[in-house]
Amino acid sequence: MATITSVPSPAADETRAARLGLLHEIRTFWQLFFVAAFDPYRPEQHYMRGPGPACRAKDSSKPASPSH
């Protein structure tokens, strides 16, 4: 009885590697896209726009300086 074995051809291996490489690139793109699009950190929300209430309270307790 003869046994038939399947040996993948080099062309099939190259096609599979190219397909996996393309899938990897697509997956990497979407991962980077979602990280950039849905990043919860927004630095403009944390930007301080002048003195806060603690600084104003401290300044209001100081006596006014005499003007010349």
C-alpha cells in the first residue's frame, strides 16, 4: 500500500507569509488608530489658566501695599 504525503510548496509558504504579514500590518494599524482616537488623556483639560482659588484666598489675606 502506498502512502501519499502532502508537502507544502514554497510558493504556498510565501503566500501564507505574505498574508500573515498583511494581517499583522492591518491589526497594528487598527490598534494604533484606536489608541490615538480614544485616548482618554486630554492635556487641554488639565492646562492651568491662571491662579486658582487658593492663590486668590492667600492674596486677599495680605494687606494692600501703599502706593506712591
